[in-house]
Amino acid sequence: MALPRDVRAVFAAKTARTFGYGFLGVLLPVYLTDLGLGATAIGAVVTLLLAGSAALTWAVRRPAELWGSRTTLLGLAVLSVLAAGLLVATHEPWLVVLAALLANVAVGTGETGPFLTLDQVLVARAVPAARRTTILSWYNLLGYGAAAVGAATIRVVPAPRALFAVFLLVAVVQCAAYAALGRGLAPARRPPGAPRPSAPLIRRLAALFALDSFAGGFVLQALVAYFLHARYGLGLEALGGVFFVVQLLTAVSLLLAARAARRFGLLPTMVVSHLVSNAVLVAIAFAPTAAVAVGLLFVRHLLSQMDVPTRQAYVMAVVEDHEREAAATATNLARTAAQAVTPALTGWVMQAVALSAPFALGGGLKIVYDLLLYWTFKDVKLKRDA
């Protein structure tokens, strides 16, 4: 079945954007170091970028509700073009950081922030509920794949100036994609002064998603790699092979999500797949050998991303159409802000408690999230079009 025009435009923008993020996320810390910034300053920049992403996510809600997602996304894309031009033109570290803030450059393996927030609203309006999880699975898969290709581009185009020029081209492509969006996906208008019936539900979702994101900060990929190296002595070559397989299994988990959701429903798919993956995550802390730890890691990633497209589809399905911008903004903002907190704690936990403690702590908190999510929302009905 052919994809709607607006979904094709969103996919094109997502692919271009995450391709650029793929090489910028690797390049920027090294480039800023060459410009004279130390480790402490680089850490502050990462925190600042996460905070900036959260601020942009909060800022886009009202414009999207007033003028629509198309106009707001196009404005964000123009900011990316300006940011790319600034990167090409300047050598000043603070201007480089400002450019990264304006472009909402991702500093993790997955995208967060305002583009993701409004993209999922557009997809929800462009496709019927029966196809929504499948489309969102492919949306996320495209993002991971494009980011991987972007990271590999550094080996082919290692010069920072040339890569910044590539990002300028990427930003222009993203502008063109969003400009091609139709104008017929405006949200349903809420009568002035009318209450938002789903506001308490949105707040509960945001709080729970913040807990999940906070817990996930204990087991970021860089920290998992450090654990495997420090505890089991795995070298760079072995780690490269491990995380190559991890990325492949992550992609498979995204494709499994749609089939599972059609058979079992959105909430059960989210909770069960996530719960099992988090039990496996806790087990990694007690793995006696590298082979067992890596095997458990593979099992975890085969399941770990099944909740991503199902979560996005679920948020869009439990609120009215005119509340989708508010729901997407609140939940993504909560996840981004919570993610910024945990990495600063993880190094201390590894040193003060145990090297494997973040796995038990992160997995345990995620299990609490899974149980609370199911208990809180098991009786919530999806809206008519969901």
C-alpha cells in the first residue's frame, strides 16, 4: 500500500535530519576539543544541548496548536539551515555551541526534541490507526539507519568544514521536505475556554515516561561499552562487533513491534516486551562471563525498542485530536529533561557502589515503570479513531 504524501515528506525529513545528526554527534565533541574546550566544558555542552532540546520541545507546542505542525516544522527546519551556515562560517566555540542548540543536534543514539514531537502528530493525522504503529516503526527505523550511515560518513569526509557543508545541504533538504507537506492536517479546534479532558492523563503519561527515561540514563551505550571493557576485558575490535549486532537487533525489534501490537494491543506490547527486556538488563549485572553478558545484551536489544513506536502510537490514541500537540510535547519534554539528569550520577554509582550497579538500578527502575504504566492505564479506552 502506497504511503500518503505527507508521510513520505516526514520520512524524507527524518532521514535527512538524522543522517546529519549521525556525523555531528560524533564530530562536535572532537571539534570543540580542537577549539580549546576541556572535558568539563564538553560535559557542560552536552547537558546544555539536552536542556536546549527540552526548551525547544516546550516552545513548539503553542505555535503548532495555533498555526499547525507544517508551519512550525518548517520554521524549525529554517533554524537548522541558519545553524548550518553558522557552523560553516565560524571558528568561535560559543557560536558552534549556539549553532548546535539552534539545530537541536542529538547527542544520543536516538532522536529527541521538537522534530520528533511534531512528526508523530503528523503521522497520527495522516494514517489510520490500524497502520499507525507500522508507520512509526519504519519512521524510527529510518532514523537509526540514517544516523548510522551519517556516522560512517566521517571516515569518508573527515574534514569538519566539509561535514558542516554537508549538514547545510541536509538542512536544505529537510526544509524542502517539510515545505512539501499538505495543508489539510490542521488540528481540530478546541472551543475557547473549554477544558482539556485528557490533561490529567497526559500528566500521568509524562511522569511515567520521565521515570523510564531517567532509568535509561544508567545504561547508555557508552556506559555499557565501558562496563564490558572494564569487567570482562573486551577490546575495541570485540566491542565494535558486539554493538554492530546490537544495532541490527534494535532494528529487528522495531519491525516486530507492529506485528505484536496488531495481535496483542498497544499497551500489552509496550509493557510485556519492555518488562522482559528490563529483567534481562538486571541479569546482565550478575553475568559470570563476557559471553553470557553479551548474549543477555543481545536478547535485551531484540525486545528493547518494541515499545518506541507502540508508545508513540499509544500517546496519539488516548487523547482527542486537538490534544495531540499537547500530549506529544509533554511526554517528549519529560523524557528529554529526565534523560539529562542520570548520566552525571552513573559514573559515581559505578565507582562508589559497583561497576555493575547501574544495570540493576536502571533495570529495576524500568520494571517499576512497566508495572505502574500497566496498572495506571489498563482501563483507559482508546479514542474512536484508534
